Amino acid sequence: MNTGNTRSTASKQINMIHRLILVSLEIALALAALRASAQNFVDYSKPNSHFPYLVSPYFAHQVAPPSFGNTPRIETMLKDGKLRLSLSDAVALALENNLDLAIARFNLSIADTDIMRAKSGESVRGVATGLVQGTPGGGVGGFGSGAPGAGAGGTSGGAGGAGGGASGLVQSTLGIGTNIDNFDPIITGGMDIEHATFPQSSTILNGVNSLQQNSGIANFGYTQGFGSGTLLSVGFNNDRIATNSLNSLLSPEVDSNFRFSLRQHLLAGFGFGPNLRFIRIARNNREISDVAFRGQVIATVSQIQNIYWDLVNAYEDVKVKERSLELAEKTLSDDREQVRIGAIAPMEVMKAESEESARSQDLLLSQNEQQLQALLIKNAITRDLSDPVLASAEVIPTDTMSIPETEPVTPIQDLIADAQGHRPELAEARIDLTNREITRKAAANALKPQVDLVAFYGAYGLAGLGNAANLAYKPPNAIPLPSPTGYSSAFSDLFKNNSPDYAVGINVTIPLRNRGAQADQIRSQLEYRQAQLHLQQLQNQIGIEVRNAQFALVQNRSRVNAARKARDLAQQTFDIEQKKKALGASTSNLVLQADRDLAQAESNFVAAMSTYEKSRVELDRATGLTLAHTGIEIEDAVRGTVQQTPTFSGVAPRTIAQGQDPKTEQN
């Protein structure tokens, strides 16, 4: 009867536990789905907690799929099949939609996962430090290749990595040192029931020909490491054994014991420095990811500006070619009329036809270039070009180039100082140097012998029923049987100090030649010195970039002035030839030649203006001041939602739509 009640109670408890597990599973899945729908707000450096749902840490995190749709901002600029785009609009759309930025944005969360991993005592996986460069058009300048470990979307290697890096750098020792205990608590347990029959070759030991034994075991353990180099472990073991041995005093016999153990590294692995190195490296890597993303934003914004000015250049050039073709067509029509009345020779018509054909071809090439630049800008500011309305929309740049009357002069040393303080590559290299310093110290600590202080305290408890077979045998020197009979008695004995078990000691491990640790320590030191030189080299390269950008700006300013003068002279020549023709002192061919020279001068002027604008973009990039000069908030780029519209100097609203001539528009 008692057995039946016990089984019924156990069954109810099992069912209740089963229902609790199912409810916890459902809640965990619902939370995972909720987190997936709010990916941008998830801090992946923090794990799922056991509270309030016990099983949450054992379910996969759900990361929301990326958005492939364009943001609503672009819909406000699409009207009547045309995409009217200012430079500020183009950059704002790129901050929200550009796929290079969208890809790089994931690196921030990826770096967060390394922090979570490092907090458990595991080594870091590495973070991305290179630029994502999948957007064609508008190339960005620069000599350097980025921070150590940088590549096109590449990652820095962790301990035991391949050792690859940028500019000949290696960092295969990053994070090396003594082994780190797992900081996450680990609970182990096991329960089993066993029946065993052992044939006996002699009855002396157990008093029977066949020893039968029924046993049940329930063992549990707890282990956790700490940042000081301490390891805590607790073991709790229980068993129940029933046997037919004549020499066993108790059957069934109930045993219970526990042991509380501590181990502390005293030399190698001692202290927070070696044991928390991965956490510090992971946090530094997260900072590197922030800096690298800022570098990605700078590169992308610079690229968008360059693409936009290429589009403006192509758009203006089409206007120049259209005007030139109109003149050629009018001249051809006039010459045919003159031939009809016999005023000029038919040869003049043939020359006019040749000019008209050549200028038609020039216009076609210019229009093709404009279509290409329009495609490049649409690709750079959107995620999806499958919308037929967007794909077929003509892009109208609503801003044009403007050159200041006087060029502001900033001393070159001030520009270099700005670059030293703002260039992301330098910040990445300095943080990387900090990581190498952490590694260098950990490698030096790993040279020491391993000396561990160990201590434990435990106790034993025993209970059970007297063995009837043994009592019947009654040996003359039998030990008096204990009176406790149940598990509770054995368990309570653990705390009565009746059967204590404790010890203190030292374990020593001394590698006699220690060549592996010596090699790692030397290599980490060499890599650290190498990285110091690379930082200096990077500073020198950036200084050259700034000087080169400043030289290019001054040179391109002079080029604009020369192109403007050449265009004005070509305009004057063309006007003179038209007046001479009206007086009968010139021919249509000479007028067309003058117009051809004017069209080429206008195209050269537009190209010079575009090159000048791009040199200003490059100077901002080289000094690292792109975001500061445009008012771009890095938080907007991280969120992918622009709250504050960027602003740009050297930009004028286009007035050509009101009929203004392009050459007067750009003065």
C-alpha cells in the first residue's frame, strides 16, 4: 500500500515537472521571437538568464533576417518618374540603405558576442576591422590598408590563428597565456540503478558462491572558476547497496559524502591580469568595431559624394553636348537652305552633316555615361532596385558645384594634427597595440612554473539495516551495528563532524626546458614591437595622404581657374565667329569649329569643377573630419535611421531648370 502511494506521488511529480518544462519552452520561444523582431535593440554581450525562465540559456537566439526593402525616405523624392536628388538626400539615403553600411553594421553585434564568450573564460573569435567595399563607383583615396588585421571585411585572428594580418603584420599570439577556468558555473549529475551478479571462485571473501548486488547511485557536482585564478568545486555523492554477502554488516547500506575543494594558482595563472585577458581584449575589440564602423561611414559618405559629383559632371556634360548638337542641326538646316538658293557650295552641307553626325555620337556617349552614373548612385543609396518605377526613374541632381572665391588656407601641420586625432585607422592601431600589451604580459606570466595551493574539506555519512545473514553468522569479534537505518540519518551525519575528511597541499608542475612558453613569450614581444613600428608607419602614411590631398586641392583649384578662363575665351571666339558669319566674313564650318572648341572647353570646365569637389571630399577623408564637417551623427548610422540631415559646403542649388545657362550657373 505504501509502495503504491509512493509510486503515485512520484508519477504526479514527474507530470508536474514535465508541464513546467513545456511551459518554460513556450515562454522561451516567445521571448526569442520577440528578440528577433527587435534586433537593433538587442545587446548580444548579455546572455539569456535563468531568471525568470530556467531553461532560457539553452535555446538558440533568434536574429531577425535583414531588411531588403528601401526606407520610406526615397518615396518622397520620386515624382513623375524622376528621382530629384540633392547631395544631402543622397548621403541620408546611403546612411539608411547602403549595403556596405548594412553589412558593416552587423560587425557591432558580432563583437558583442565576443564579450559574452570571453565572460565565460573562452578565447575571443576576433572582430572585423576592414572596409566593406561592395559598392561600385566613386573610388575613395588613401595609401594605407587600415589597422592591423584589416582586410576587406576581414577579421583579426585569435589565439592559435593562422597569423595573417595587413602590411606584413602577424598576430597569432593574440590572447595566449595560461589556460583559463570556465567562469560559467557547471553543474554535473548522474543517477543510475544497477543489478549485478558476480560468480565467486571462493567463499572466503563474501561467504557465497554467487554474489548478488543491487545498487542505486545519485551523484552531483558544481564547478566554477574565478578571475583571480581560483577554482571552486563541490561534489555530493550518494549510493544505496543491497547485497547477499555474508560479510557485509549492512544490507541495504546507505552512504553519503561531500567534498568542498579550492585550487588557487600561485605563479602561472595567478591574478586578474592573465585570467581576465580575454574579457579585456573582447571589450577593446568592441571599441575597435565602433571605430571601424566609423571608418566605414566615412568611406561610404566619401564614396557617395564622389558618385554624386560624377553624376553632376555627366549631367552637365549632356547639357553641353545637347546645346552643341542643336547648333550643329540648325547650321545644317541653314546650309541646306543656302545651297537650295545657290548661295553656297554643296560641299558646305557635307561638312555640316559630318559635324552633326559627330556631335550626335558625342551626345550618345555622354548620355550613356549619365545613365551609368545614375545607375551607380541608385545602387549606392538603395537596397533593392527591383522596383520598376525606381529602376526606370531618371535621376535629377538638384545640387551643383560651387567654388569659393577665396580658398581657406589651413596650415598643413594643423591638418596633420586633425588626422592624427580623427583617423579611424590610427585609433584601431592604438587599441590593437593595447591588446598586444595584454597578450605580452599574459605570455610572460605563462613562463612561470605552475604552483597551486589546494585544499578541501569533506565528510562521510553511513546508515542502513543490519545484514540478517551476517547476524546469523555472528563472528566472535563482530563490530556493533549502528542504529540509524535511513538516508536522512546518513545525510545528517555529514554535518556532525563524525567522519571528516580534509587536507591542504601544494601541487607543483615545472617544465624543465619550457621551450613552448619561451617561444610564445618571445613571439608576443616581437609582434608587439612590430605593431609599434606599424603604428609609426601608419602615422607617416597618413601624413603623406594629408599633404597629397592638400596639394591636390590647390592644384585642382588652379585647374578650375584655368578651365574657366579657357571656356570664356572659347565663348568669345565663338561669338566673334557668329558675328563674322552674319556679316558674310566667315563660314559655317568655322563657326562649327569654334563651337566644337567651346563645347570641349565647357566639358573641361565641368570636369575640373567635379575634380575640385572630389579633392575637397578627399581632404576631409584624409583628415578624418568627414563626419564633423557634414554634421553626420554616428548614432544615426548605427541605427540606420537619419534624424539629422547632413549638410555640405561647396554646394549650390541647381537653377538650370529655370533656363539658366550651365556656364553661368557654375561661375
